[in-house]
Amino acid sequence: MNQPIDSYILEQPEQIQPLLFQVRDKLRDTLPEAQERISWKMPTYWYQQNIIHFAAHKNHMGLYPGDKAILQFADRLREYKTSKGAIQFPYSKPVPLELIGEIALWCFHTGNHH
């Protein structure tokens, strides 16, 4: 079975692969109905439309849940750099997997797809 997200992760620097696999596992567990695919060159969880993306960058992992999710979770994202529709989780800090799961679930249930 083709696992496009696994292939994406294995192309990233070795030291960040375990973190990316943890994020993939969290999103996979949180969104069992979603299909995994690559969209906009990023790992994407799709169910009728894109729900959430993540991507590896040099110094951080980007999570892309859309601008409404950023507003919804703003109080819990204060310690992270955010922009319209994106959150940066630096590799130097533990990545909040529970929060990522909550954001993904919120996007799925509210239909806040993008």
C-alpha cells in the first residue's frame, strides 16, 4: 500500500523524522475517516476536502489548519509563532501532540476545511 506521508517523512532530515511520525500518528488516530495524501507538497489529511496539513521546515514544523482554527485556539497558541492559517512549532521545544489532535478534530467537526 502506498504511504505518501511516510515517504515524505523519510525524505526529511533523520533527526526530525521521529517527531514527524508522532504527528502523523496523532493525526491518523484523531482523523480515522480521513485519507492521507500529499497536497501543496505537504502531508495532508483529506475528507471530502483538505482538513489539515503539516510540513517540515528547517527549524520548525508547520501546521496548517486554516485561519479560523488559528483564531479559535489563539489563547493556547500564544507561545508559538502563528500567521494566517499557519502555526510554527519549533524543534527546540516539545511539540504539543494533544493540542494538534484537538485542532485537527475541531477542523474536522466544524467543517473548517480549506
